Amino acid sequence: MLDAFTWYKQSAIKWRGKNLTVHIDPWGVPEAEEKADLILITHAHFDHFQVEEIDRLTKKGTVIVAPHDIASQLSGDVRGIKPAESIEAAGLQVHAVPAYNARPERLEMHPRDNDWVGYVLELADAMTYLAGDTDHIPEMADIKTDIAFVPVGGTYTMDAVEAAGAIKEIRPKIAVPYHFGFVVGPRSTGADFVEAIAPIEGRVLTPVHPFEQP
């Protein structure tokens, strides 16, 4: 179920289907990588929104979906989106879900009023949730997905324990931790998360770039 996914670093993910390549929050994508049919951006922080990477991955026909504050900075086939909206892009139905901080110590990092997002979309035959930067928020109770990518690094997002609580509410078939091992969160955080969500299956992908945190 995860063979088509590549994790570069932080929250940078690629999904490669038979005739479709989707990049989410590209950062650290090697120069030789194929260009994208669809690029999804979750929010405006540097480790998720890299204009140079977007430009390099864009070809004729590439569709870019992003929150409105980012969409206004880009050119080409750009579709602005906000939480609870769904749009068609590159032949996929892309549904945006809220992504924000709820913990008092993190409220200013990803404010709810920014209308930043995570995404739910069907890739091959699997519904996939890419959470973006978020805490465990009430809207997660309504997410139906087979695969869930969730941040676990703490400081700016959920930590492993908080993310495990979210996964036990969402109940996907498989959960994948990201947003750890680079900017914040020791490399062991992924394994801690996998242990915490049992008996739900968890899998730590091997990033293309070596971990930066001890």
C-alpha cells in the first residue's frame, strides 16, 4: 500500500502512480526527479512551501493546489483552496481538511484563522490523508482514510503521543509518521509513534535524505 510513496524529508512526499505523479510540500527533491502532474501545498512555512522546488517540478499541465495565501504568490494553473472545500485537479478529487494548532503554547504557529490545510484524496484505490502541520483537532473525527500521514515531531505540531491519539480516533488501515528527524523531533520519534498506535499498523518510511536530528 505504501510502495508508491517516497519520503524526502520533513513533510515532503511523492506519490507515483501509473500515469500520475503527485508531490506534497516538496522540499529536498533531487534534481533528476520527474516533474509533477499535481503539487499540493499545505501552508506557508519554509519547510513546506519552497517556490524554487515548485518551479522545478512544474511542467506544462501541472496543477498546483494551495491555500489562498500561497496560491496568490504563484503562477500557472493554480487552484486556491480552504478547509472543507473539494476541487478536481489532475483527474483527482482533492478535499482540503483543517490543519491548525489547538495547544495553547502553539496557537500562534499555525493559527486556525490562516485557513491552512491537510488533504484527503484517493490515490490508486486507497484514500490517503496528508495532515500538514496540525495538532489533534476535533475535525479529525470525520476523516475517513486508508492511509494517514501525520506529523509527530512536537514543538510545532503533535508529538508522537498526541498523534497516536489522533490515529486511534481516525482508525486508518495504516499510519505513517512524518515531520520528525529533521527540523525538530529525534529520529526515534517515528518508532515511538508506531509502538503507541498498536494494534493499528504503523510504518516508518526511510527518507531520501539522512536524518538531521540525533
